Amino acid sequence: MSNRICELFGIQYPLIQAGMIWCSGWELASAVSNAGGLGIIGSGSMYPAILDEQITKCKTATDKPFAVNLPMLYPDIDKHIETIIRHKVPIVFTSAGNPKTWTEHLKSQGIKVVHVVSSLKFALKAQEAGVDAVVAEGFEAGGHNGRDETTTMCLIPMVARELSIPLIAAGGIGTGRGMLAAMNLGADGVQIGSRFVASEESSAHINFKHAVINTNEGDTRLTLKELTPVRLIKNEFYQQVEAAYQRGASAEELKTLLGRGRAKKGMFEGDLVDGELEIGQISSLFDHIMPAATIVAEIISEFREALSEQQTDKFKF
Ligand SMILES: Cc1cc2nc3c(=O)[nH]c(=O)nc-3n(C[C@H](O)[C@H](O)[C@H](O)COP(=O)(O)O)c2cc1C
């Protein structure tokens, strides 16, 4: 495979492992990069000193390109940016904020910048801000998400039609067939989060990994739109949020209910009752925790198989 995404990042397959708070540290990022994809360290849950250590370890574990995800709501963002530049990290995926704020500065340091969006309007704004590529993420995705509920199936062709820079599809993709479908809709590559949460190298707590592989269809829901919309497993904490909605709770009350540290509690410390368990709809398709390299190999092999099937009678009419 060689296409615009492979060339932009210097990788073998246009398959990106998403940056994910509490789940994607150096072990996962380096395993995916070593397997031919692009691994991303999720810096949104790391203190500056931790990010420094994670990048150092990632550089030791792989000589392949890797990236850092930078949610722009992060309070100490300038410290993270200084660390990224000092370590000469080649690629940064920014999210949750205005791409104009940091793109020029990062690019002036020779860093490739990709921005994550959930709508056509923001994809075009990111392109205008000078980013090298855009991730368009649909409603199915795990973690924080757009308010408009646009699905990947609808979002990707809308963005592909108007964007001229490379486009990466995210949300609900976890297989080779899903990857091929997204690329047939106009994407140049895919970003996969939920499936990699259930990898051996993910830093998620083992309880959360088991909860992820045990989800069934309908077990996740996008909620807390009044704060930052997020897709969660419908556990006890989610039921408390639902009950708050039923009694007409204000945004302020929802904020108090959410409190601080819920995501860490659920995903990193393994509290499946009171924690916030961020995962996407596609999680219901997977039943096993696997090494990240096996996940990459399986996706690429299924992609090739599905591509060759497109030559069969099913597609001739
Ligand atoms: C547990 C979890 C944590 C996430 N944390 C982040 C994050 O810190 N920054 C970010 O830009 N996106 C985050 N996301 C979204 C992913 O980067 C990715 O776009 C999404 O998982 C893709 O959809 P999928 O889950 O259907 O594969 C997170 C997703 C999950 C499942």
C-alpha cells in the first residue's frame, strides 16, 4: 500500500491507532508503529513529566514514526508543546479546540499537524488553518464526540467531496472491511480507537478491557451533550446521569454529578460502577484481547480479502 496518508507520515499502512486518554501510552503506540501503522500517544491524561517519559520510552521502543494527540482543552498545553518539540516528535494530532491556535507554530518546527473534527464545517476550517490532514469522526465513535450525531457513513462522503488535503475516517471502524468501506466513501486512511482499547498493550485497566469485549449491541450511548458529548458504556454512573436528565437537571448539576477524575476511575483504575467508561459502538463486534500487532495484521489481511471480493459476481450487475 502506498497512498497520500502513507506518504505524509512515512508509514506502511494508512491505519492509525487513535490517541486515547488513559488507554494509549508508549507500549500501544510503539507496537502499532512497529506493525506498520501509526501509533499515537494520548497526552490528554498525562502530566507534562509523564508525557516526557512516555515519548522517551516510545523512541526507544520504535524507530518508526509515531504521533502525540493533543486535546487543546488541556490546561498545561504549552508545556506539552515544548516537550513535543524538544523530542522532535514528527506528527501531532490536535483535537477539541481551534486548529488556528497552534498549527502554525508546530509546523514551523517541521511537525506534521492533523486536526480531528466531527463536521464538514470544521473540516474546512482546519484545512484553512493549514493542517496537513483531517480526521473526520462520526457519531459511532468512542470518547468525546460532535453534538450533531452525524454518522461516519454520512460524514466521510460530505467531507471528501470538499476537502483537498488527505482525509482520515474515524468512528465505528475496527475491521478490514470497515477500513475498505471508509476508503470507498472517500477517506485516504482510517483512525481506530475502540478496537485498540482491547489490545494487550493498551494501558486501560484489565476490568475495562473485559467490559469492552463483553459489550453487546446497544450497550453504549452518547450523553452529556450539555457539557462535552461523550459515548459511554451504560453502567451505573451512566444510569445516574440518565436519572438526572429525567428530573430535569441543569448543566451545572450534571457537572457536579460528573465531578473530577471519573474517566481515570473507570478506564485506568477499573471501577466499572462509578467510573466513566468511554467506548464506541464497534466494541460489540470484538470478543478477545489481542496483541496490537495481531490487530493490525488482521485488519490489513481482511482489507485485502474484501478488496479482492469486489471483483466477484456480487459486485457485477
Ligand atoms: C477510551 C477512549 C479515549 C479517547 N480519548 C481521546 C483523546 O484523548 N483525544 C482525542 O482526540 N480522541 C479521543 N478518543 C477518540 C479517538 O481518538 C477516536 O477518534 C475514536 O475512538 C474513533 O472511533 P472508534 O472508537 O469507533 O474507533 C477516545 C476514544 C476512546 C474510545
